[in-house]
Amino acid sequence: MVDPTKKTPDNKVSPPERQYADPRSKLKQDPPTTGHSWDGIEEYDNPMPRWWLWTFYLTIIWAVIYMIFYPAWPMVTRATSGILGYSTRAEVAAEIARFDQQNQVWFDRLVETDLDAIHHDRELQSFAVNAGAAVFRAQCSQCHGTGGAGVQASGFPNLLDDEWMWGGTMEDIHQTVRYGIRNEDHIDTRWSEMPAFGRDGLLDEQEIDQVVHYVLRLSGQSADAVLADAGEEVYMFNCASCHGDNGEGDTFVGAPPLNSAIWLYGGTYDDIRHSVVNARFGIMPGFAGRLRDAEIRAVAAYVHQLGGGQ
């Protein structure tokens, strides 16, 4: 027989039972409960700390005082102004007016100085470029990009290179910004229109294919030699009057060069064919009446220095 007093693997002595208090029993020092009970679990009704209560009451008092003195309640067209009549919009407007007043002397100098002479005055040039950059980011970056790199897929020109469709002098850029391109709202806008040689039936499919290959060869790309040779005659008869005999382009009519790797709408076979068949007709708004003359001059100076100008 196994001795029950000895601990062996087959005979484990169990410890005496411990007596635990009933978890539902309450002690005298326990705080009162809320009266709710969830499966026998009750919630103590502990009072909030005094410091917390006073802080809470102070925030309510502060909120009431703020509503009395400052704008607080939104209405249909505006918010309540409060006793002080404070307005963040008015504060911003005052700050803008203050800076405009401080810069007015520079804007006056910018207007009074000849466009080609601005870059000779280092201080004025610095002010014009910085002011023009702000105008560019607000008015021009949506199409030309924040840095002026343009968007080829949409025909928005790159302003960082030295190719200029309508000229890259300060006077040229100023006129383009002021009156726009193909802008029907102003008589002095820059205007040209490329024929849609395919859509309007001016060239047949074979002639279009030939001239596309000739343009590919002009730009230094691989092209079918036989088609390109035949396309030279088509080009000279239909395209050279604007784009030049050697594809050098013409800034007077806004015809881009075709003999470089810089393309407005893309230089692949499909891109060039689409241009020949359907033509291109990019539009730029004029900013006369939308910007002050000083701002137009400033953004012209900024764009001029981006690509080196002319």
C-alpha cells in the first residue's frame, strides 16, 4: 500500500483548501456603487477629483467669455462678430495691404524701367524674379508645372529650354503673357492656325505617311528612306512656309522647330501623324486685366531667366 503521508508520483498530497472571501461581499471602506449590476459586477460611484472639476468648470466659463468677445457662432452668410469685432480675414487683408505698400516702390520701378534694362539692375532683377515666381506659381504652374517643365501630353510648353515658339526676348514673353495665344478676348493676341491636312482632305494617306517620315528624318530620328525622300516634296509645298525649309521654325507665326529633339506634343511617329492629320490649336489666356502691369513684367522676368531667354 502507498503511504498517504508521503509524496510520490502516484500519491500527491493536496494542500488544505483555502477560504476566499465572496467577491460579491462588500467591505466597510468600499465607496457606494452606482446601483447598476452586470452579471454581478457593480460599478463604484467614485467622485471626480476636485482639481478636475474646477478645471472643467473653468473651461465652461472660458467658452462663454470667448463667445461674447470673439466670433463664435456661424450664421447663414457670416459668423457672429463678438464685442471686439475681431476678424482673421481682415487681419490677413491688412497684412497683404501692408506688404503691398512696402513693395510699391519696387513695383513702380519695375513699371518705369525698360523691359530689356531690368536685368542690368541687380536689385530690381532680384525683386522681379522673386515676385514673378510667386505670380507664376499662382497663375501659370497649373499648365506649365511648378518648375516650368510643361506637360508634353497636353501641349503645355517647357519653359526651361531655349526653344521659344513666339520668341524668347523680354518683350516677346511680356506680350505673350499680357495678351495670350489665340485668345479671342484681345485683338493683340498671338494667332496662328495649322491646317488639318488629313481631317480636311488636304493630303491623302500616302502623302501624310511620307511627310511624317520626312519630319522624323529632319529631327534626327530613324525613318524610312524612300518615304522620307518622297515626303520632302510634300513638306516643301505644304509645311516649309511656316516651319522653314530646314525645319527651323518661325517665331513670327508660332511655328515650332522640327529639326531638334524638343517637341511640344511629342516626336514619335504617332504624335507627328496626329499633328499632321488633325492639327494643333493650343490656347493660352491673356493676363491683361487679370494681373497688374508690374506683375506681368515680373513674371516675364521670371520666365525669361528660367530658360536663359534670348
